[in-house]
Amino acid sequence: MDDRRTARLWEVDFLRGLAIIMMVIFHLAYDLDFFRIYEIDLSGGFWFYLARFTASLFLLLVGISLTLSHSRAKLAGQLSQYPFRLLKRSLWIMSLAMGITLVTYIVIGRGFIVFGILHLISISILLAYPLLRLGRMNLLLGLAAILLGLYIQELDVDFFWLIWLGLAPRDFVSLDYTPLFPWFGLVLMGIAAGALLYKDLVRRFSLPDISSWPVAGGLIFLGRNSLAIYIIHQPLLLGLIYLADGPSL
């Protein structure tokens, strides 16, 4: 058996774990501000850019991971089954995303999550499949998607049915809004990066292996369980906030 088919590239899980930590920190700040425990300006400065950087890192890693999983399927001679695996993965993530939509609608009403990052990842997995064969060329497509997204976000519309695309009315509010454009562009850039850095699952650059270090190992563990952590972290944060400051909520 080709060892490349089963070996994991630790740095990908490490970066995903780092993104998880940043996400939890931002959401803790958001919750503290939302419940008026501490006033935190999330609309600009450090917190604004932390949120954008975290989402960008997640989506770049989605693209890289798609490249890696496609290479594994190719080496295993299972390319014919690969689209069905992606479809199954996409449907599972979309079911979680719709669950989040329902819960946020019930709990907070206005501002509930209509098309957040999980919705985007689910759709991106399917849209990216036919583009995987383009490899590094996805860098140009990714740039085009980002530029298109920046353009259409400036358009003034009075309808909601293209929110998923990036066209939203000025008064639209959502806890997590990650439309296809420009954010799909980062997934495409991740695919390009994966094709450049990990052709056929071979690392094309030198990197010391620190995966056995305690901190690195912890981040790798988080990265390998990122979806589960994404789902459970907010209930845990809210529970901790309630225990710490429940009477004043």
C-alpha cells in the first residue's frame, strides 16, 4: 500500500486547529458583547480582522483538503467513487448548517444565520469538484471570484433571494454571513495552493516535524475534530457564561 494514501500532513490539521482556537476566542468576545457583560467593538479593528482572518484560513484549508482527498482517491484508484463521497460530505455539512439556521431563528429571530460558513462549505465542496483538475489555475479563478464578490456587494438590491450569492439588501443582518462571492474565491485559492504545495500528496517544501510537541499535538487534535468542535463550542461557551454571570443575564 502506498503510504501517502494513509499519511496525514500534520501542518494542515495544525493550521485548522489554530483557526478553531481563533474562532472560539472571537465567539467568546461576541457572546460577552451580545449579553452586555463587556462592551466590545466587533465592527472594526482587531476583532473585525480576527474574524476575517479566521474565516479565510478555514476556507483556504477547505480547498487544500479537497486537493489532498482527491489525490488520495486517485492513488487508491477510487476516482469514480470520489464524487459520491463529496456529495455525502456536502449533504452532511448542509444538514448541520440548516440545523444552525433553525436554532438561531428560534433563539434570536432577527439576525439568524441564513447563509453562514457551513452553508458555504457545503456548496463549495460540490462547486469545486469539476475545478480540481485545473490545479494551480484556480488561483486566477479565485481572484476573479473575490473581485466579483467585492463588486456585487456594492450593488443596492431590495430582494433577499440571492443572499447566498452575495447580493443582500442594505438592512440585511445575520450573525454569520459568508456568501458564495467573494468567499468561494478563497476555497479556489486553497485548491491552487494544494496543487502547488502537495502534488500527489508529496510535500514540496521542507518542514521540521513538530507534531509530537504538546502544544502542536493539541492543535492537531482540534484540527482533526474541527467540525464537531464548531457545532458544540457555542453551547459550551454560553453555558460557561451563564455559570459565571447567570444572574445578570
